[in-house]
Amino acid sequence: MPAGRSLITLKTVSLAVSSLVVLALGVRGDANLPDLGPQVISVFPLGARQAETLDVQILGRNLNDTRDLTFAREDIHAQVLSSDFFSVKARISVGPKVPVGLHDYRLRTPSGTHVGVFHVGSLPRLNEIEPNNDLKHAQAITLPVMIDGVIEADDYDVYRFHAEAGQTLIFDVMATRAGSRLDSTITLLDEHGAELDFIDDYYIHKDPYLPFEVKKTGDYFVRIAAATEPITTLFDGGRYSSYRLVAGAVPHMLRVLPAGARRGVTSDVKIAGLNLQKVDRVELGDSLAEGKVVAAGEHSLTVRMSVPAGVAPGRYPLRAFSGSFEAPLQIQMVVSDLEERLATPARARENPQPINFPVALSGVFDQKKARDFFAFDVHAGERLVFDVDSMKLGFLDDPLVAVYTTDGKLLASHDDRLQQNGDEPPNLDSYLVYTFEKAGRYLAMIRDCAERGNANYVYRLAIYPAQADFDLKSLTPELTLYRGRTVPLPVRVRRFGGWSTPIEVWAENLPPGITSEKMTAEPKDTIVKDNCALDRQLDGTNVRLPMHVAADAPAGDYPIRLHARGVMDGKVVEHTAEILYWWEHVGKVTGAVEDQKLIATVTDLPAIVFEAPESVSIAPGKIVRLQFLVRRYDAGKSTLKIEPETPVDGVTFENNEVPPGKPNAELKLAATSSFKPGWIKLRAGSSVSPPIELKAKTSQEDEQ
């Protein structure tokens, strides 16, 4: 983990800058407003252990004057020790009974808030120690352990461990699913450095997992690296690429079948995994239900569980315990009102598994080209939903569902409509609604869209009569509102069961000086451009609610509620919004935030906003061009003069006037032999830039 800030290239600056400007024309708001709320790109360490207090460093932008850091759980406490534009140092204390897993925090500055995640584990914890790039310098560790590290540019983290023959070890890297920008790999090596095994992606959002059955007692190595070189993140620079490695012969659940449980019913589920023989109980969520282990073996558990009728439908973590020890990793399970059944499997169209709906069917694509068929009878005009959970449970497969006649005619099919637009939350898993014109017997088929197979490619296919409905989601838990401006609030309306009429959306509980108006979500899914400029259909309709901010609106943080109403077939349906993580602002973390609050921060918009690189390297006697953007919100038509906030000994600044209407600026910096590296801020009138590090250029940079 080499210290210091990484050099940001001009290409990277343009990418970073474009990510900062999130409010654009055509969304019922003022054009090109900057996002000046806090942005967290990296947390190190990524988490703590139960009953541990530790200091963490949070990296990002707009972090200066951080007021507080609060967790959704009352038994996790944080104290802000210091903050500057790029970082926050905080002390976090985790209670002894905090469940293993991700827990939400909200970081607050005068310009906005940020909701992120922090992992709590159950194993002894270490930080990586550099240098550990090769076998010779491998860091010695004792299993089981959690290791928090960072993969710098051109970096490998190598750890040496001892293992006994007969052990089954797991190695799991938590990175993208905990908000890190690292796409990592795991390599296992023997004592001579020969590769024993390797994996890149295991989970839906890139993190790797690797089991290791030890055949011979001895020393081994595990190597963590980036999947691509050089490492690329939102702002570039490997210092943002933190990870947590979980390693050891610990209980580890891989899958549960059925993948769902019915409310108000006692049922048996079978859990497959590793080192399960000492597991004595399983809990659903935060003690929502406890499962009794009726049979336990090294690779499987049979658990009898009663889910109370009062547990809300949804997805919950399944947690395994051996005495007071909680297994370090979890799996997901669905709770609903449907009967849960297992797929037989019926792999041939000629011999389908007969079913009666409503029902939820759980199966596994355990081999390539696996496909399961189910036969059912319908009445004329009956409309059914075919709803899949798989990627939403964390698995890497990509199910496709289709409906056929018994003689093989395709009637309808649906993939997940996963779009590759980085600005939008991805669509995960299939959802098909179909109306059967004729009574009779039909077939439903499910397979992986790429026809891949793996023992852990689990799906849950729910089939039930369609009931027209919709939901409303806020695509962010935080919003910065500027006095005297109109800022759009992004929400999404998703229709279910054939809902086909417009839906009104509006904001409630608005703070003083804030007004809005109702918007209409038409019954048509939003089309966006993907990364290849192709049209992609979202799973729902995006709506931008205009938030009009008075010039004298009181500054501060305010909760806002969102509401939606629709009418179909004479029935009025109303819903409040579920608040989601802001996609990509907290990495690849998806779903609902723990504390269901949308917080709006009212503040002033600076007259001038600088968007500049974090650093620039200069050498005596040579001219360096410092490129940055200057965005003006003062309606000024005069030329801006850009100067360092305080004079810099040994450095001159030329070409420092920016004419009106020209956002791109380029300063020419020249250094003398008396130049000393340090930090500067640029000034234009009363506005100042973020800190910029002036670094001494190395001979290697000269060659490049």
C-alpha cells in the first residue's frame, strides 16, 4: 500500500469531471449543475470485526468539513477525527452483537450526504503489509483470518499460509459487493509458486471465491490481484481499490434449496456448502426466524425453519452459527406467500414437471445447456407472471424464461434486459407477464441465457396469477439542492402484472422554500443508450421530479417523502417510495438502503466551480500544462483571472485568463530550481479550487 496520491492523467480528469456533472438539460432542471455533495470512492479498511474499534480512512471528493458519520444501526458508532477535500479519518466502534454483513452509514457535510456500506466480520482481522508483491516478500498469515488490503497500480498482494492435509479452505474477496472499485482475482500457488487454481468472477458483480481441498500438509500462497492492468477506477489510481479477503477452514454456505420460504409455514430446506458439520443453527435476517439443524454433514445441512407470518416479503440474508461463532459469509433467501417446491429437474420438453400455480420452483443449472420444463393448465384469458430470482440472490448465472405450447411453439420469452449503461441501476433477472388466449396445457422453460452450467447457478421461478400493480423507487438516498435553482430528483416507476395506465408521482413533506409538482409516468419503459450507443430498455419508467429551491430557502438537511398513485380498472392504488442506493456512487451495491430515508441538503451554489486533477508533476526548466474545467454560475460575462490562492515559490503561472463562455482552461506552469513540492489551490474571484498537489516529476515520467 504505497503512500501518496496517484498522478491523474488528463484523460482520467475528463472522465472524473464528467461523472461529477449529473444534472443535464432535458430533465426539468437547470443545466449542468455540479454534484458538490460528498462522494466516497474508497474505505480502508473495508470493515471491522464484531466488538472491534478501529480507525478508517475514507477517500473521495467533496469530503471537507465532514460533520458526522452515523450508522443505521445503533450499536455501530463513528467519530470523525479529521477531514479534507479528499479524505475523512474516522474511528468506528462495532458492538459485539452486530450481525455479520454490510451495514449502512450516512456521511454528512454542509453540501450534502452520502450513504455507503461498511462490512462487519467475525474472524480475526489483519491489514496487509507492503512489500508483499511476490513469493519472496509474501506476508505470513495464520488461518482463519480476514485481511484488509489495497491493490495499487501494478500491484500483487501475496500471502503465505500453512495448511494441513484434509482441510477444506475457502478464499473469498469482498470488493465490488462492498462498494470498492476493485475487480479482483484469486490465485492459489504451491510452495514453489506453481499455480494450483485461479478464479476471476464468481459473484454477480465480479468478486471472486475459491475453495481449496488440501491434499498435502505444507505451506502455500494466495495471491490477490486486479483483473485488469493497469487498474482503472472511477478516478483512476489503485489507492481506491480496497478489498477484504476472508480465508480459512470456516463454515461456508453456497446455496439453499428451496431458495425461498413461505410465511407462516414450517418447512425443511437443504443448505449445501463447506465445513458445515459443526453448524448448530441458522438465522434468517436479524433474528427474524431461527432454523433448527436436523441433520448436519461436512457439505450439507437440513434445516427446519418456521418463518413468522409477520415477516415482510423480500430477500433476506441467511446466517449460520456454530455456538456463538457466526460464519463469515452469508447467502440470500426469499420470503413470500407462495408454496415452495423443488424442480425435479425435468430436462426434456417431452417429460415436463407438472405443477399447479401459484408456486415458486427452485432449481439449479448444474450442467451446460441445462433447461427445466414445467407443465401447467390455464383458462382462456388467464394472465400469469413468471418472476425469476437468481442474479438478485448474488449468483452469476443469467436466467431466461420462455412459454411454449405443448407442441413446441414459442409464445413469449424474457431475459433480464440487463443494460450496460453505467448511469442506471442494472436490470436483474427475468420478469414475464403473459395472457393465454386459449385454455389448455402449456409449458414454461427456464435456462441460463448463455447455456452455462455450475452447481451454484441457482434460480427461483415464481409463477402466479397477475395482479396489476406498480412500485416507486427513489434512485438515490441523498440529494443536494441549490438555492435559487431547480434540481431534478431521479425516481423510477416499475409496473407489474400488466399495469397499463399512467401513474402520478410527487414529493411530500417538502422543507421550507422548496416546491415541486406532480409528474406522470407513462406506461412505457424508458429507453437509454448503453456503452455502445445502442438503445436499451429499462425495467421501468424514469421520472425526474423538479425540486424548485427558493433563493432564501433555509440551509440544512431535510427528509423528503415520495408518493405515487394510479388507477386501473376503476381501482385506485397508492404507494410510497422505496429508497435505493445511488448506483455507482456506492460501487456495485444495489437494493434498498437500510435506513429508508431520502435526505435533501439545501445549500448555496458557488459562483464558480473548479474541476481539476488531484496532482500535476513538474520539473525545473520545463513547462507543464495544467488542464481543468471552470464552470460559471454567476452569469458573468467578464474574463476570469486564475491565480494560486497563495504565491508558490519557484513556480510561475501563465495563460491564466479564461474568457467568458469557455469552460476549458489550461495553465502553463514553469518551475525553477527553488521549487519545492506541495499543495496549492487556484482562485478566481471569491471561489477556490480543490487542493492540487504539485509533485516533482520523476525521470520515468520524463521518458513517458
